[in-house]
Amino acid sequence: MASALLHASGRSRDRLRILVVAAAALATIATLAVVQPDPAAAAPVVLSQGRPTTASSVENAGTPASAATDGNAGTRWSSAFADPQWIAVDLGSAQSISRVDLTWEAAYATAYQLQTSSDGQAWTTVKTGTATSAAKQEVAVSATARWVRLYATARATGYGVSLWEFQVLGEQAPTTTTLLSKGQPTTASSTENAGTPASAATDGNVGTRWASAFADPQWISVDLGASKHVTRVDLTWETAYASAYQLQTSANGSTWTTVSTQNPTSAAKQQIALDVDARYVRVYATARATQWGVSLWELEVFGDGGTTTPPPTGGDVLLSYAKPASASSYQNDGTCWECSADKAFDYDSASRWATANPAGWVDPGWIQVDLGATAHVSRVVLQWDPAYATAYQVQVSPNGSAWTTIYTTTTGNGAKDDLTVSGDGRYVRLNLTKRSGPYGYSIYDFNVYGTGGNPVQPPTSNVPAPNFTRLAWSDEFNGAAGSAPDANKWTIDAGTGQNGEQQYYTPSGNLTMDGQGNLVIEARRETAGGRDFTSGRMNTSNKYMFQYGRVEARIKVPEGNGLWPAFWMMGADFLTGRPWPYNGEVDIMEVLGKDTTTSYSTLHAPAYNGGGGYGGPYTLPDGSKLSNGFHVWAAEWDANAIRYYLDGRLVFTADKATIEDTRGPWIFDHDFYVILNLAVGGDWPGPVDATTPFPSRMLVDYVRVYR
């Protein structure tokens, strides 16, 4: 009977609820009059809850980084099964930090550092910690920073590193917060009756309310009038609250992005922290807590008082270069050298990101970048490694946790994808759902273009396009008979060779002038350096290194089983520690002594090298032996291609666009140096035999570089 009377009309429900709210308000006022908190003794507040959180890897989709900062002790982050691992949270602005609480799962870290950063890239260790059990740790720190990271260096178990909660505590930096929603145009999916309109939830009056029809789903939306920076949404529920809902934002009132998902268990007032730019804010309720509709006394949206500047219009620029990046995992071993997430955004097509393989490569995976501010993303360019995704999505987010898909495919074919997209967000993510083969995911370049953001100017090349007519460098080898190469132009490269070669390259004696305008590289049957053969190798490293031009040499190659003359170039970053083939190699001429009718010109890069290099064989028009006389080999190299010539005849073109679309990244836009050598034996030419003539000579009339 009481229930029937209570719900007999909307008016009787409202009267009772108003009395309850009034009583609660009086009780609150009385409490405030008695209790005067001491600001100096105020407990630290949790700064990290709900903030954008990233990690070095995740064990699976059910253990994301965001689970460690969601305030829910029943969800957790868990990493891949390898050391080291990290998890980082962006506090949104510089905050005064006094403590970090670590609620470990059983898979805790026995050694770790707590680190801080002002930009999410350069990190400072503020505390080094250890743990001997999974007991919760409260670590006192003293720092002011925007980003906080746990960097775990040793795991306690054979599993990954796992945290139920990663809480950063401190003193909230003062902010100017303005109520943005009061009196603004408000609409809803429905109303219970004329006395419960949508506008009642944004009128600033806790005695009026919005109530919906008695069905799921329902929504209420407020138009802030212009794009605003939203920092918090307060929901003052009536008894008929929503037990499941999303907070959503929009720039136009039609396309919505979910920025927070909530599952309240009572009608208690909620305050949800946000960090988004939006004009429209919507509560989208998917489940009612009662048989009635959804009802709010107040929907209050808070934020900065000013209007945010929308992403500027104008020409698209590269937004992602050198910006903070993270991924589901990354590989760093002999198979993939330093393949961390940042390598996809470093504007270096020879470096790449790849997922780790702690216990077998699996789906899904992801890699994301923080553009530093809201941007309009209009183009995404992906240069894949052969371990590409056949199914993936490009997604944007205002906060690094709520994602909107702006491109999707299930028919990816690797190589290069140049995608036209449209979406707004600060974060851009590549969500990878199906691998092309048994390996993981790997990508050389993930370049995001658009307007807005906080772009960093990428390196630019001031190298002019060559016209191949100005002689920039040369050696005519006109020295006296028996003299050594010009030390101002050449470095003698002594030592053993690679590729199974049998010779020892001597520091002198095997590279001399013949007094007739030729360099002689002589291979001999003699013992030196633990080998049974000697020969010569020299290069222009640190003497002459250049980008773009026509490189040519007039050469007479020797004939004989196991002989391997070569005229080639190596990327100059090899000299500073970058391993082959990441530095790039340009083979202008290689001839095998066992078949001197054929010459080879080849490019080597991380995605195509060795026997899989990009190039091909060619012969003289009449098929005669190249060892019968001198021939001119040349390569014309610019930003778009490398064209190979034999005696002025174009024999092969390595086109940049074709390579990127079919094989992998083009990595030849930097300095290279010239190499001349005559190898003896090796994996490709095979061994010498009794028919191989010794000494054998490779003659070089000249080497010239035109720019």
C-alpha cells in the first residue's frame, strides 16, 4: 500500500524527494559549522586516478595499463613476461608529489625505480625501491612533475609485473574551475513528464530534476556554447540513478567519444575527473537502477573558463615526430635491435618498433603516440615491416583511454599504407588485431599528419637536388708505380672480411699505383692474419662522405673461381655504431669471378638485405665477359631513386616509391662513403680452386663523384 501511494503521481514523488534533499542539506550545513579542517594537516589526494596511463607492454587485453589507475582494486595491469617493464601516468600538469602507493599483485617487482618527467621523454629517478613480497608499499617521495613512472628492472616470478593500483598522491595544484553548464541548452532522449524537463538538470536548482521515460537507454546532453576544456563532471542523482553509463563528448553534437565509463551502486553524488576539450557533454545511461527512468537533480560540467582554440586550419604538418610513445610490448634482442615504440616516430626509416616474444607472439597488439595537444588528424602513413597486420584500426582519443576508430581494415597487405582519415584527439593509436604470419607486429614508420597538436619540427635536409654535372670529388690514381693510395682521400681497411671470405686485407702492399693511371688491388696466395690469401680494401670514410650524386668508376675486373671484386657504398652511420643493415648499403658493382659475363647492383636495408636485397643482374649487350677490358659502372642517386648504369646504359632503377610500396622503407637519405675491394672466396662466389690465378688484379682507372 505504501508503495502504491508513493508512486501514485509524479507530484507526490517530488514532494518526498525535496524533503529528503532539504534535510540532507541542513545536516551538511550543521556538520560544516562544527568541523573546521586544518589545511596544514590535510591528507594528500590521489592525483593519478583516471589519468592517461601507458605501459611498456600488457599481458593481454584484460590487463591494460589504465586498470592500475582506475581506482578499482579488482582490476589490474600486467606486463609481458620479460625485464624491464614500466607503467607511466600523465597527471595533466605539474603536481607536487609526496607519495606513491603500489598495490602489487602476486607478480611483483623485486627491484624498481620511481621516475618523474616534465615532458614524458626525459626521466629522472627520484626513488630506488625493492620488494620482498607482494605487500602494498607506500613510498615517500618529494618531487614536482607531470609524469610519474614505475620502471621495474627485476620480476619476482616467471610472470610479468602486475599492479592492482598505481596511485600517485600529493597536493593538488591550484586550478581555476568554472561551472560551464549552468543555463546552457540541454536536451534529452525523453522526459517522464512536463515537470521533469532536461533543462532542470542544468538550472543550478537542486530542487528541480530531469527524469526520463521508463526504458533503456537514455541520455541527457548539454551544449557549452563553444569548445571548452572540461576537467570534471558532477552528477547529483535522484533515487532513480543509472547503474551503468558513459560520459561522452562531442565537437558537433552528433559524433560522440566515450571519455569515462561508470557503474555506480548507489544514488550518491559522483564527481568524475576529466581532461578533454569539447563543446557538448552527454550522459549516456545504458542501465537503470530501478524500474523507473533515469533522473538527475543536477548535471554540472566544470572546466577552464576560457574557450579552447580548435585545431587550426591550414596545411597539414607532421604531428608525431619525437612525441611520447608507448606500446603493448617491444622487442630488444639480437633479432630486433632496440625496437621500442619511439622508433616508429623518430623520422628514421631504418629503425622500427616490434612486439616482444616472451612466450610466443600473440594478438592483439597496439602502439600509440601522444601529440601533446588536441589535433585534427587527416592522414596517417604506415611503413610496415614484413611482420605486418592484416587487420587493424587507427583510433584517436582525448585522454589516452577512451578511443574512437577513424579507420579500419581487415585486408591489410603490408608494405606502405597512406591513409586519408578524419578525427580529433590528442592521442593516436594503431590497434592491431590480426597478424600476417607467425611473428608479431612490426612497423618502421607511424607518421601522423594534420593540424593542431604540439608538433616538433623534424630534421630537414638542405642537400640540393643533384644535376650530376659538377665534379665534386675524384681520384685519378696517377701516382708513381708502387705508391700507396692518397691518404687524404682513402682509408686502408685492414682485417678479415665478412660473408665467409678467405682473405686477409693487409694494411699495405696489396693496394698500389701501377704508374699508368690505375689503382691495382691485388689478391695473392700468401699467409697473413691467419689466412692463406691476402688482398686489399679501402674506403673514403671520414675523408669524403656525401648525400646524393653520380658515383662512377672505370674498372677492369679479374676472372677466376672465388674472386669477388666490388665497388660499393656504406651508410656513414655505420661508423658511429649503427649495425648493418640498418645503416644501408648501395652495391654499385659486384662481379663473381666464376662468371664475368654478369654484374650485380643491389640495395640492402633492414627489410631487404643479403640474398633478399633489392636489385638484379645484367650483362653487356653482346654477352661478352666484363673481364675482357675496362667498363664504367655508375649510380645516379637522389631523393627519389638510385639508377644504375653500365657504360652509360641504364641497367636497373631502384625507385623509392616502388620499394616502399613493395619491399619496405627507403633508408638512403643520408651520408654514404665509397668502398673498393677484391675479396677471395666467400658464401656467394664460392671457394678458390686450382684454376684460380694468383696474383689476380682488379684495376681501377678512376673514381668520380658528380653533384
